[in-house]
Amino acid sequence: MDLQRIDEGRTAEIFAWDEGRVLKLYRAEFPREWVDWEAKTTRAISAAGVPVPQIFEVLDVEERRGIIMERVSGPSLIADLLTNLFNVVKHARLLAELHAQMHTCTVADLPSQHESLRQRIQEAKVSPVIQTAALQRLDRLPEGTALCHGDFHPGNVVLTTHGPRILDWPTAAHGHPLGDVARTSLILRLLEPSPEMSIPRALRLVRDIFHAVYLGRYQQLRSVSREAIEVWLLPVAVARTLENVPYEHENLPRFIEKLMKRA
């Protein structure tokens, strides 16, 4: 395979293909049916009016499954923000506006947000008391039919010359918008500067401003209360423990303990 690798993540590598296109080639251990599902789902999400990369073809390369898709050129929201911290309000408002737009859409044949959260909470390596509390809270929360990204954060929005594009939809589901917002809120609250960054205190301040502006703008657009979002945090946070994000190993358990005391 003589292709130029231009990026990589936990599940896939990105290679240059031809003009205006890339190959997202999933790692060998990634289930083939998930690749087909992501391509089908992304096409359906595009048809619903959400700004996502165009999908062209699904194919095999050296026994690995991949997707030929539109090459999305430009910095992510988080990368652009790190080059100019004064963009914090503008970018936070954009993230909220894209999220609110997404939640006006419905897409058929998506998995259930509630069922996904329930399964991950049951698999989470937390105390029985925390697990039971998270499941009981989830049982009291409403289900929904809105399109939910499932992992929406500033790294998944790319700023192109043709407008923003939202990436990475393998966790897309139908569900309640505020469960999706709570997930984004959790990610933003726990986000930590990497060790090599020279101004961690300033970046934490920018993180907190970004989070406050994002939530405020979303609440304004969708006429929802902060409390209605926060009731989702316990099940969302317990489900996230399965993901083993390195900088959350200490912060996430502490956050869950605070939620338990508040409950």
C-alpha cells in the first residue's frame, strides 16, 4: 500500500487519496460491519442537513475496511483556538449553534441513546452504589428521537473554507438532546492542557469560559435550563469511565463523587 498517511486516531488512519478525497482506513481489529454502518449513517446525516464530509465509497485495502470521503481541510475548533485564545467566545457559540441545529434533525435506524448508556453503565468498573445510582437516574430521564452525536467536542468540528464540518459519527444515536449536551459539557469540564503546554493556567481559564459560553448559548437557542442538562451528568459520566481517557483517570472519579454527594 503506497499511500501518504496524513493523520491517525484510535480506530483508523487517514491517507491522502486523490484530489479532494481521503481514505479513512480502519485498523484491522475494528469490526467491518461498523465501518459500513458509519458510512451509511454519515450519508443519512448529510441528507438530514447536517454539515458532514461527503461519503463516496466503502472498500477493502489489504484486508482492512475503509471509507473514501471528502477531504476536510482546515483546523479543528480546538486547534484554531490554541493559535488565538481570543476566539474563545466565537468558537464556543459556534459549537453550541451546530449542536442545537443537529438536535432539530432525526435520522432513521440509529441505536438508542438510553440503551447505549445503560449497557456502558452496567459494564463500568465502579462501585455497586454508583452503578445503581446511575441506572436509577437514567430510568427517570426522558428518551427522545433527536439526532445525537454521542461524542461532540471542539476536536470534532473542522473549520473549512466552505463552513464547518462535523466529523466522527460512530457513536451517533437517537435520543434526548440534553443527554448529548451533558456529554459535551462533561468533556469540556474535564479537558486538561497537555504537559508540554507552557500556559496551563491560562488554558484552564479559556476552557472554563468556553464551557460557560457554550452552555449559555445552547440554553438560549433551545430554551432549556442548566438543571435540565445537569441531571444527565451522572449516567453520562459513569458511562464515560469505560473510555479510559488518560487525563481523566483522576478527574473523572472525583467528578462522579461530587455528583453522588449532590444527589
